Amino acid sequence: MTDLAAVVERFSDRPVIDHTGLTGFYKIAFPAFNLRRPTGPETAGEKRDLEDGTRPTLSDALQDLGLRLDSTKAPVEMFVVEHIERPAEN
């Protein structure tokens, strides 16, 4: 489930933390689900609108598996860059 949380986090704008307590390996098949609209420039062959209304949302797909996403506050590991310098020339 930790791996599933890592995959779901790629489609989320927030960190996703596994609180299921489940261990082991699971075979999970997701249907195609709606994504947010892309914000960058459209590339050749890319469908601009990824929301077609017939696909479930990511939250719906997870609920079909008996899982849910809860928005809560939790400590998250972060890296802070306090100082940066160009490397010295050799």
C-alpha cells in the first residue's frame, strides 16, 4: 500500500501518506480516470481536455477499492536550501 500511496501522490497536489496498516503485495488495476487539465503548452498529439465526464475521478477509483483519501495535517519531510554558490573554476 505504500507503493500505491507513492503512485497516487504523483496525481495529487499534496503528499499522500499510507495509514492503512496493510502490508504485503496486492495486484491493483485502475480504470482510466480523470486528471486535472494540463497547464503547460499543448504538445503534438496531446489531448488538451483530459476530463471527458465518462471516466471516474481518482478518488472514485480508490473508493471502488475500499480506500479513501482524507485531507489531514501531518508532519512531512522537506528539504530546505539555505545557501547556494556557483562552483569554483579549476
